[in-house]
Amino acid sequence: MNIKQEITDLNVEKSQQGFYQGFNQIVTVGAKVLIIALVLWAAVYSDEAAYTLSGIKAWSFTYLGAWYIYVMGFFVVACIALAVTPSIGKIKLGKADDKPEFSKFSWISMMFGSGIGIGMLTYATAEPLYHFANNPDTIQGFTASGSTGNIIASMKWAFFHWGLSAWGCYAIIGVCLAYFSYNKGFPLTIRSALIPLFGRKLEGAVGHAVDIFAVIATVLGVAVTVGFGVSQYASGIYEVFGWNWLLNADKSPSTQGMLFALCIVMSLSIVSAASGVGRGIKWLSNINMWLSAALITFFIIFGATVLSFTSLTQGLVAYALDLPSLLFTYWAPSEVEPMKGLNAWQSGWWTIFIWAWWIGFAPFVGLFLARISKGRTIREFILGAMLIPTLVACVWFAVLGSTAINLELTGVADGSISSAGQEAQLFMMLKLLVSDTIYPIMTSLILILLTTFLVTSADSAILCVNTINSVGVMPNKSKTHIVIWGVMFSAVIGVLLISGGLGAIKSAVIIAAVPFSIIMALMVVSLAISLFKDRLSIIELQKTVSQ
């Protein structure tokens, strides 16, 4: 059998001098122009921008909802297949003598912090409470809204949104990039993972377009995460310092409050990114894990301990048993109940939006996971990137969500948690659990944890955007570019907050999620082709030697 060989090098042009020395100017400038155009459009025509972004979101969810559901299921299945296939799972990402750069604790800490860490603090209380009132099981009549029998169902749906699907989305990009970079010798950038499909076309316009889409997806994906985070951050600052200008009359975070929080977070992120992965990001990620452990321990002891344990164990069983159907169930638009309600739920701000969010977040998280995972096997990488973060996320949702639900069920909260905005629900729950003396201490701890999570996500994204722009290896003198991209991240988030609030940010992520989801699917196909060719090459070599 004659095996068509892949190209062994990728010659992507970099500037040899001047301000963009070491960077590909087409990708760097092209991404900047598109992002600046988005910022100016949203700033000058704010009402039109908010309306248009909302329309794009609605169109995407209506006509591409099935694509989001099936492609995310495909990523999970692909990751599992890679991990369980003996000949593939044992492949080391790197040379035979390469050793992991980071300890397992730091490795896992950085994965979790860069991935969905900040979402734990915003959604761990809010999402189980919402699903407790309404989820597909209640819509279909399997459980009753607001009843004890609906607790496990609420956890199952929260686990589904923040579990294997999210981390499978990140892991599949990470393993593709790591394999083509460390095993094949290509640059650590998105285009490299498409070599078997497009070959030398990736040195030109095709490759530039792929990397530009990756940069824009990263900026908009991080905008959603940081947008949610600064909303909760402003509420936290108010709880600690009592500055009224941080909140509106209805106690929701004011625009100026969120912009103030954004300035703090992005300033710290730029400083951390400038210090590199081995220092600022690693240290912050380790701090994240220790503070997270302290906070979750507090809620385990002083929250609804028994209910939390029951919700975790039974919720995981329900999630595991239903996972095959959950991954590939799409409820098409309909005027007949319960399909109408199921489609409205899935296509509203839940599964389809969250899948689009993860896809928008995936370029930088996947690249970052690849960056810190050299020397680990494919099986170790996938298990570490999928199972451990999923279990940690499930513990968070079970403990915080069950405690909030229990306070509402027993009448202690009297609706105060469920009626609060999602950015304030964690603080409201905490206020009911501790004394007035302890409350400022615990709130300050949460504020510090919010800071470290937000900064870790933002600084990782800044570094990864610069890595893509420099075709895999940032030049030594790249701090100016780190500052510039930090400012651009801030401008995008700030303008979207002003023009349409969190709704505009949530809608904007769809702009890049649609094309990048296609790129991700092609990356999986590309990896499969390369692995198959490598296997055939080994078999032919063995035959030659035996003859």
C-alpha cells in the first residue's frame, strides 16, 4: 500500500523587523481590524448592535441548534475513543524522553482555572436553582417543579452543561494541537491541526483565516466569561465595601460598577500574562485550587451536607445513565407541547447557548492545555482534562446548589436567593448561613477567589492570542503586544457591556462560535487521518523488517 505522506514543515511568514517582528502580520492585524470594527460598531450604533446581535443569536439557535448538539456529542465520543484505544492512548505527546513541565497539581490547577473555574462561582448556585424550577424533566411531566423529587433532575442538567461535554470540547482541541506540535514538529497554533486536510494551503489565506477565526472566537468567548465574572465581582465589592454606586436601584450591578471591576481584573491579567505561564499563571492557578478547596469545605460543613452528598451521588448516576441520550437529543421547533417547551428551553439560554459558549472559549483553552501538557500520554491528557475537572465541577454544583435549594425548601431563604440576580445569589446564600461577623470574612474570600479565577482566564487568553499571532512561539520582546491585546479584550467587553449589557455579550459569542465549530470538527477528522497514516506506516515498516 502506498501511503501519501503529509508535509513535514509549515512555512508561515513572520515579520523579520519592526513592530510586528516575530508575528504574522496578516493574522495579527486582520484580527485587530475586525475586533476594532466590532467595538466601533457597538459603540457608535449601540441600539442597532444590540438588536442585530440578538437577531444573529436567534437565527443561529433556530437553524443551527441541531449542529451544536450533535457536534458537541461528537467531540465527547472522539475523546473517549482516543483514550480507550490502546495503540492511541499510550502515545506520548512529545518525544520519548520528554518529561511533563508541571507537577500534576499545578497541571490540573491551570486546566481548571483557565477552563470554567469562574463559572463555578456564578452558576453553581444559580443553575441548579433555575433547573429546580424548570428543566426538560419537569416540562415532560417526569418531575414536579420546585419539589424534592426534582432535585436530582436539576443536578443532572447542571452536570450535563458543565461536565464532560465542556471539557471534551477543550480536550479535543488540546490533544490535536499537542499531537501536531510535539509529535509532528509543527507550530503550536490552530492551523497546524489541519495539515492532513489542507497541506501547504495553510501557509496562505486558508491558514490565516483559520487563525483569525480562532483569535476572534477567543476574544468573544472570554468576553462572556469575564462579563459574567465582573458582574458578580461588582456585587462582591459592594458586599465588602458597601459602595452604592456599584449597584442599580434594583440591586443589579450598574454599568459603571462592572466597568470598574473590569478595569481591576484586566489590569491584573495583563501583569500576570507578562510574567509568563511558569510564574504568574501557575501561581494564580495554585492559589485558585487552595481557595476553592477552602470555600467548598466551608459549604460542605455548614451547608446542606446530607442533601449535598445525596445530590452528588444520585445526580452523577442519573447523569451517567442518561448521558448517551443527553449528548444527541435535539428538540426541533414545534407548536405542540411538550416539544414547544423543550425547544424553547434548549434553544433559549441553556444547552445550545452554553455549547456555543464552550466552542467560543475552546480555542484558547485547548491551546493552553496543549501548551502545558507536553510529555503526557494521550490517555493521561484526556482523562486529566475531562474526568477530574468534571468531578470537581459536579462537587461544586452539588454542594452549593443543594444548599441553596435546601434553604428555599425549608423556608429559611423565603425566596430571597431565587429572586436575586445570578451574580448575587451566592452572597445571599452565604448571608443566611453565617453571622454578621463572619460574613465579611467569607465575602472577602470569595472576592479574592473571583479575582484569581478571572485573572487566570483572561491572562491565559491574552497569552494564547499572542501565541496564535506569532505562529506558535511568542518572541522574547512581546510584552507590548500582551498589553495591546489586554486593552483590546477590555475594550470589547466594556463596549458590549455599555451597548447591550450581558445580553449583547452573550449574543456576540455566536459570531465566532459557528465557523469555529466547523474548524473543530475538521481538526478531529485531521487527527484521525494522521493517526491512521502513522499506524499504516508502522505496519509497513514492520513488514519490511520481517522480510
